[in-house]
Amino acid sequence: MPKPDQCLIPVLGDQLSLALPSLLAADKARSVVLMAEVMAEATYVRHHRKKLVFCFSAMRHFAERLRTEGWTVDYVTLDEPANSHSLKGEIARACARHGITRVIMTEPGEWRLKQELADIDMLEDTRFLCSHATFRQWAEGRRELRMEFFYRDMRRQTGLLMDGDKPEGGKWNFDAENRSPPRRGTRFPPPPRFEADSITQACIALVARIAPDGFGDITPFWFAVTQEQAEAALTHFITHALPRFGETQDAMLQDEPFLHHSLLSAYLNAGLLHPLAVCHSAEEAWRAGRVPLAAAEGFIRQIIGWREYVRGVYWLTAPDYVNRNALGATRPIPDFYWTGDTDMNCIAHVVRQTREEAYAHHIQRLMVTGNFALLAGLDPEQVHEWYLAVYADAYEWVELPNTLGMALHADGGLLASKPYAASGNYINRMSDYCGTCRYDVKQRTGPDACPFNALYWDFIARHRERFLLNPRMANICRGYDRFSDTEKESVRESAAAFLDRLEPWPRPQLRPQPPNAS
Ligand code: FAD
Ligand code: DLZ
Ligand code: SF4
């Protein structure tokens, strides 16, 4: 029997929040919440297996929470025999099961899924602080979009760290006091580790079954999977790491994967934490004298600045952004992005850490794997696919602009005014990777030279005409122009010899099978 007064509310794996607009707008007594684990979402990239466990476990815990709050929840597990394995299919099946014709949901975070579900009534996702319309208005008429100006507007809009209409401390940005190289003897607080309960154990077993050869270690699994646990992780960060957040933000240390980073991105992106609440906690800690202003400001900027800004760019430019390739990069991604099997210690280390933790901090993503991809001219689409797969926090709305715009400069400078290109010298200054590397970071060319050095100058040479027009790059081009012809030739030969030896990644044909497949 059709039930015209009933409503189906699909809740996706990254919408795990009681403050979801579709839940806030609904009448509990007349609604069925649908949550579905489906292979289409589990396989649209080769997700890290920890990310799959996180997603399924957090979904299952959220379904429990909704039930305790009085919601009727229809939860379809991955191993349910009749599972159609697409969200569209599961919404249709649920409508038929419950005799419901009215479906309302909060818009998906990714363009791909918003298109697929376009015939459903969608509410804008107010968990983000800047609406699509506000970002469009801000971007209108600007040839280049710059985060710093957007961020100031977000400070004014939210009132965070404001003294009337002035920024607290008299400055919008305290980066000059942040970002030092790592200091000897600094102590780093280990992140809180949450025990895997029976729900998480079941998800671990499920993922081991569907992706026996998938990328990434499944265990040890210690992520937060509920709002309460994510809030405990936030409190731990504010107390133990935030006071020194900015100071070590750009540092990289082999034995310290987390430094003073928050590790909150996966929880924020899944909906377990609200960005404004997280920023209010940081501001309160500063107002109570528990953290320096530079640290609180640096952290809040990442969230109301960078996070909102890249989301704005994503929706402003979708769906074409993914096709941008301003630097004409076409080289296939080498296999060491997946195996970590390379003599370059920095890359081997970041890939190993990524495999173990489904986490790397920003500078590892940007200045090691991202920088290498930029200098080596790796195909942006393949690099995008890699970043979307390997991190627990990866969703296209945040990953794509970071990869194509920030790391690869594939958008020609829309998002960042210059490419984040660096030679081995930068990595040496900011990390302890080079000391134990088989390559010599001080040598520019030759078989023992750090590959980042020849690749860096070869990159400048290849794009010299374009970069000469960029005031922030022109000096570097002129530095290259002062090389002798022999030095230039040596750079070209060293880079070519290195690039010719790269083994492309042999893309596996097999996708994980549904658990109920015979
Ligand atoms: P912290 O250093 O503690 O920062 C605090 C918070 O600020 C983060 O949790 C995050 O929510 C936000 N933030 C910081 N930098 C950025 C940024 N550049 N863009 C958006 N939010 C930011 N972040 C993702 O959440 N998902 C991704 O898929 C993702 N892909 C990336 C790909 C590349 C190539 C690069 C260079 C960066 C990417 N980032 C991505 C941004 C950033 O690296 C991560 O947000 C950060 O490393 C997460 O770790 P954390 O929570 O410890 O961050
Ligand atoms: C990431 C993910 C995965 C792995 N699996 C599911 C799933 O089975 N069901 C679901 O509703 N959502 C899943 N997600 C999150 C979606 O991929 C995410 O909602 C979209 O990418 C939009 O951001
Ligand atoms: Fe990386 Fe070069 Fe340092 Fe080796 S020497 S760790 S390749 S930057």
C-alpha cells in the first residue's frame, strides 16, 4: 500500500550527523531513514581497506544512534543477498519495500553521485559554512581565486577570532610565526586509539573478505567511529597538540607520522564532527589562555579557510575541473605509488605510512608525493585517482582541488598562484628523510644525485615560457638561465634517464567482489 504521508530519507556514508538538513526537516514519526552499503561506492576507486572499515563501521554505529533517537532505520548491509549494489537501486528497492513515493535527501558531496540521484529532492548541505551561492558570488568576476581573501570573509561571517570587525591580535594570518623545520627533542603526543568493538570487528572481517588483495593494512584499526569518540579525539588534540600545531605544521619525521596534526579530517568529512564546533573549541582554548593565538588561528584557517575554499572551487568548476591539465602532463603513475618500492626514501616512507595508516599529513601529500607527481609530469587523472583512494578522509570535493589545483597546478593557477614545486633541498630542510636515503640531496645530477634536483630544474626548463609570465616564478627561471649549457644538458639527461626507468603501475583488472557473490 502506498503511504503518501511517509518519506524516505537516504543518508550516505559521509552524512553521519544528526544535524543533517534532511533529518532536521523530517518528521521522525513519518520517515524511514535508509542507509545502504553498496559495492558501487566501495569500488569507484581502489579505496584503502581502512577507509572501507571506517566508512562501514561509522555507518553502522550511526544507524544505532538514529534508532536510539527514535528514528526508523532501514539498514542494508553489503552482504544482503538482494542488495543491488548501487545507491539508486537501493533507494528504489526501499521505496518499494515501504510503499513510499516521497524521497528527500541532503545533497551528496560528490558531483558524480549528485548527477546519479538528480531526480530526488535535495537540500543543500548546511554542515558546510559557505553555501554554493555565497561562494559563487565571492568568485564572480575574479580571474584568480585566492584563499586568503576568502578566509577573511569567512572570519567575518563566523565571527571566529574577531574583535569587533578586526582580527584578534591585529593580523589575519600568523603563518610567519609557524612552520619551522623539525626541532630536536620535540615530544609529540600519540593520538588517542579507540578499541575496535564487535561492530567494527564485523566490518574488518567483511572488508578482508571483499578485498583480500586490496591496498592498505586493515589492522591495527583504531579510528573513532562514533560522534562521541570523534569528540574525544578533538578534546585530545586541543589539549595536547594544538598548542604547538603551527610550529610543526610543515615538518616531516620518519618516526612521527602525526606530529601535532589533528587527524580530524576523516571525522569532519564523514559528519562525525561539525567544522564550526571544532573551530569554536580551538577558539575557546585560546581565549582561556591554553594555546597561542598563532596556533589557534593557523588551525581555524585550515578549516574555515582551506576546507571551505576547496569545496567552493570544486562545485564552482564541476564537472570540468577533473579534465584540466594545464601543464600537459601525461606520464603514467609509477608502481611505487602503490608499492612504496623505490630508493627515494621520502616517497618510500610516505607510501609505507599511507599503507599502514590511511593517513599522511598535508606536507607529505603536497611536497613529497604531490611534488614528485608535479615535477615528473604524472597524468593528473591517475594522480587524482590515487589520492582519492588511499586516504581515509578522501572524497572528491576536497581531494580533487587539492590534487589538481594545489599539488599539480593542472588548473593553470586558478586555485594557487604558483606551483608548489621544490627540489630535494626543501625536503631535506623540513624532514629527516635524506640522512638515510641512498641518494645524495646535495648533488644536482648524476646517478647518485637526489632525483628531485634534476627533475626540479628540468620541470622549470620545460615550462620556462609559461613561468616567466608568473611574477612568483620568473626569478627561478632566471636562475635556470644562468646555468651553463653543459649544466643544462646534464639536468636534461639526468631527468630523462631517471624518468625512463620508471615502471608504470599495472592497473589490476579485478575489483573487490560482493560478499554474497558465488
Ligand atoms: P590538520 O593538519 O590537523 O588540519 C586541520 C584540518 O584542516 C584538517 O582536518 C582538514 O579538515 C582541514 N584542512 C587542512 N588543510 C586542508 C586542505 N588543503 N584542504 C581541505 N581541508 C584542509 N584533505 C581531506 O580532507 N581529504 C582529502 O582527500 C585530501 N586530499 C588531499 C590531496 C592532496 C594532494 C593534498 C596536498 C591535500 C589533501 N587534503 C585532503 C588536505 C590535507 O592534506 C588534509 O586535510 C590533512 O592532511 C588532514 O590531516 P589532519 O586532519 O591531521 O589535518
Ligand atoms: C566512501 C563510501 C563507501 C566506501 N561506501 C559507501 C556505501 O556503501 N554507502 C554509502 O552510502 N556511502 C558510502 N561511501 C560514501 C559515499 O561514497 C559518499 O557519500 C559519496 O562519495 C559522496 O560524497
Ligand atoms: Fe627524497 Fe632526495 Fe631526500 Fe632521498 S635525498 S629522501 S630522494 S629528497
